[in-house]
Amino acid sequence: MNRPIFEIAKDIRNDWTNASPYALPYLEAMDELDSIEDRYIFDSAKSVVRYFLANATPWKGEVAREIKKELKDMVA
């Protein structure tokens, strides 16, 4: 069972305190999502997560690796 996306977003904010401005809109959208089946306005949760991952390359470290893997597994 996947964790709620808004919980993952909270963990991201706790670790990535100076998030990329390119990733931030997607992180803010993730604050509003529960499941990977949800929608955010006109976008699917999957596309929001994919766009976040595409813009989160500057985020490094063990927590980043673990959370990015968790998100990639959700959209696979």
C-alpha cells in the first residue's frame, strides 16, 4: 500500500528545505493529493509526480533517493 502523496510531500519539504523553483509548483500540487489515482485540477496525480521527479534532479542525498524511488514505483 502506498503512502498518501501529501505525506510524501511533507517529507520532501522537511528534507529539501530550499526546493528548486521548477519543482515547487508540483510539490505544492502534491500537497493536495492523496492517491496516485487522484486528479489535481486538469492533471492526473501520475503526471504531477512525473513532472516533480523531472524537476527534482538537484535534490540529493539518502532521503531523496528513497523518496524518489517510492514515487517512481507509484507511477511505474
